Amino acid sequence: MRMASRDEVMAALAKVAGPDGKTPLPDSGAVSGLTVRDGKVFLAIVVNPAEAKAMEPMRARAEAAIKAVPGVTGAVVTLTAEAARAVSGAAPGPGHAHGGGQAQRGGRAAQPIAGVKHIIAVASGKGGVGKSTVACNLAVGLAKLGLKIGVLDADLFGPSMPKLFGLSAKPDVAPDSQKLVPLEAYGVKVMSIGFLIDEGAPVVWRGPMVMSALTQLLREVAWGDLDVLVVDMPPGTGDTQLTMAQNVPLSGAVIVSTPQDLALIDARRGIAMFKQVQVPLLGIVENMSYFLCPHCGGRTEVFSHAGAQREAEKLGVPFLGEVPLDIAIRVNSDEGRPVVAYLADSAHAGAFLEIARRVAETLETGAPGAKPAPRIRFL
Ligand code: ADP
């Protein structure tokens, strides 16, 4: 008798809505284990433990769909929850309005995205340190190195990629896949919530909405083949960031900091957050590191310079480089002209390119501390 294949099982599961009640199971990120052996199929679906009872009909539908596949002699579908990770402080219970419940389900959406080799987060402990500026120039720098690059603007609260890349069109929907087609500038594919909602529209994001919007931006976009997808995270280290860090299958994180001590304390929080969720740190970038005078070319150390470098050394995290504080960066960024492309011969462009080179190198050789497989507990 002909045995059922994995693909046939997945195709059958595509007709079953996942935990959110609409996304087909294979796309929901909830399928955590599928084994097909001698016509017997075992499948685990990761759900929020608090919703386990409500998920039972979905489990039964999945099981029935698999059993209906020709060549399947038996099917066992179980609901699982990832064992809660040791998140410092009281992790909010399931269903908490800030998405903290989802933070316990790190494996839920942390499945790789087909065609995307690496996803890296650019993060900062607080706002205004130039995180988005660095993310944009890092992405364009990586593209200049010949890599296929995308940028996902995950800063739903203050999307800045439309402005930084000078993009404002509404994305098309691909007729075949029904996925959003990212916009393109400077050789980089860009997707941002800013393309989809009107500027200034009062959007109040509640925890679960954040994750669902992020999942869509991540998975409902026709990224195509990418070497690196750069994710611009929202600033800070709250529940939302932690949930995102856990739910996006990250290869590593870049932390942006200014030299001031205060920012470094914030940066340390960012580092601690990624360590908690076992995402390797690709390194720290010191932005607004020193002032480069546009008139005389003189260099002034406005803040205690090299604080980030010292801090990186102390923490054993790679130091990726420093970017000067320069009006040209601000002015061109505001006009949608990333300096790494627009002022290609400038010292700033050199700094960003060097950072891009180091990130690419680390990704190639493997970031320190690869992510262990999540622990699964049966309900
Ligand atoms: P964040 O994403 O951390 O909130 P942004 O990237 O939006 O920060 O930067 C905040 C502001 O600082 C922007 O106006 C940006 O143009 C400016 N900026 C960022 N980096 C530099 C720099 N190295 N020199 C001058 N201005 C900068």
C-alpha cells in the first residue's frame, strides 16, 4: 500500500484553521512537530495552555483531516504548550493584555520563513538613539555587499522605515500567493505597517494585536529569497519586545546605544532581554559616538566616547563599530536618503559599511551561542 507523504499531510492540514480560527494550520506557526512513519502520523500543535479546552475542536479537525489522507493508517494529534521559560520578573499569565501569555509560547511562531536565511533584530534599550537609522543603513550596507536584503519595520508604534527609505506607496498583493509585495529602495525590500495605515491614524495596539500584526508583516509578505531580513524592533525592553523577540525566529540581535552611561544601562537591559530568550548577540553599535564638524572636519567627543566599546568588552559582546553624530545623517535620513548609499564616500558611509561587513561575517561564521531547541510539555 502506498504511504502518505509529509507534503500530503501538510496539504490536508491547510484546510484546517489554526489556533486563531482562520490562519491555516501550516501557516499558523503552531505546528511544532510532525512525524510521518509507516502510514502513522504524529502531530503536535502548540497552543496557549489557558485555551487548551477551546482548542480541542481544532485538534479533532486536524486529526480527522490527516486520517482522511490516502495511505494514512493512524493519526495522533496532541495539543502542547512550550514549557514556560524562566523569564525574569513575573511573566504575565496567559491571556494577559500585553501579549505576555504568548511570550511563554516561544515556539509558536518561531518557525523559519521559507527562503529567508537569517533574521536579525536591531534593538535599543530606549528610543531616540538612532536604532532605526542604524537598521536602515545596516540593511542598505548589507545590500551593497551583494547580499539579498529585506527590512521589516516591527516598530508598530512609530514606524520610521517609510521615511528613511523615502517610500510611501501602498504595497500590492501578489495575485498567486495573496501575499503583500514589499516595496523596494536602495536594493532593499521593505515592509512597514506605515505602508498600510495612514500616517497619523490613531492606532492603539493591544498585546495580541501586536503579535498578529507582526506575524502578518513577517509571514504574509512575499519576501522571496533573502540572505538577511533586518527587523527594526520597537525601542525598549517591555513585554511587547520580549514577545516579539521570542516569536520571531532570530539568528541574532544588534544593540544600538549612544555613549552616555544612561543609554548604556538601557542597552544592558536590551542585552539581558535577548539573553533571556537565547538569541545570540551579534554586537553593539555606538551611535552618535563623536561629533564630526561639517565645517572644519574636526572631531569632538561630545559624550564620554567609547563607552559602548568598553561595555561590549566587559559583557563579552562583539563591538560592531561607531557612527559619528553628524547633521548630514539627520538631514539625509529625514529625506529618505540613507547615507551609506547617498553619501557613499563619506566617513559615515564607511562606518555603516564596516558594521554591515562585521554583521555579515558573524552571520556566516555562526553567531556565538546558537539557540537550543525549545522544551515541549504535553497538556
Ligand atoms: P530611534 O529609532 O532609536 O528612535 P532614530 O533612528 O529615529 O532613533 O533617530 C532619532 C533621530 O536622530 C532622527 O532624527 C535621526 O535622523 C537622528 N540621528 C540618528 N543617528 C544620527 C547620527 N549618527 N547623527 C545625526 N543624527 C542622527
